[in-house]
Amino acid sequence: QVQLVESGGGLVQPGGSLRLSCAASGLMFSNYAMSWYRQAPGKGRELVAVITAAGGDTNYADSVKGRFTISRDNAKNTVYLQMNSLKPEDTAVYSCNARSYAYGRNYWGQGTQVTVSS
């Protein structure tokens, strides 16, 4: 049984920081690229950041470049999203995704709420 469990969301003021974590189990974590997505009310799901299986390459949405950092610890089967200089428009449910094109498999967590407000 594959599980992806996000944590670390919450309420933060504009300009503040949060670190999201996604703990994976039931899969060979080191063989999966990991991504963070978000969905705000009234908007479609947006790819925020992606990191390759070995952690050597990352990519970010233009809206978060320079503010967010994705990283992974394969020994802990965990991917992180460090979120700095948060803006109200970052408010969304953030979900992690594990994807292997080689295996043809794709898994999702249930998400964690991030609210940026004064």
C-alpha cells in the first residue's frame, strides 16, 4: 500500500516561511521523481516544483522561483518544500506527487493547507 503523507502546513503571515514535508511509504522512493502541486480556490492545479529521483535537478514554477526550494532525503523517504517570502497568493492546498515513468506509476498525497494572511 503506497502512502504519501504531507505535513507542515498552517497559517503564516505574508513574508513568513513554512517547510512542508511529504513522507512516502510502500514504494521504492529513490526511483521516483517527486513534485509539489498546489490548488487554490477557483484555480486549477499548478505544478510548483519537481526534483529528480537522485535529487540532481530541480524545476520551479515562475511564480515561486527564488522563494521556494524543493529537496529530498532518500534515506528518510521524504521530500520537502521550503517556502520563504510567502505571499497571500500562495494560499492553497499543497499536495505531493511521486512519479516513475519507467514503472508507469503515479501517486498522490491528500494535501496540506497553507494559508498566508495577516
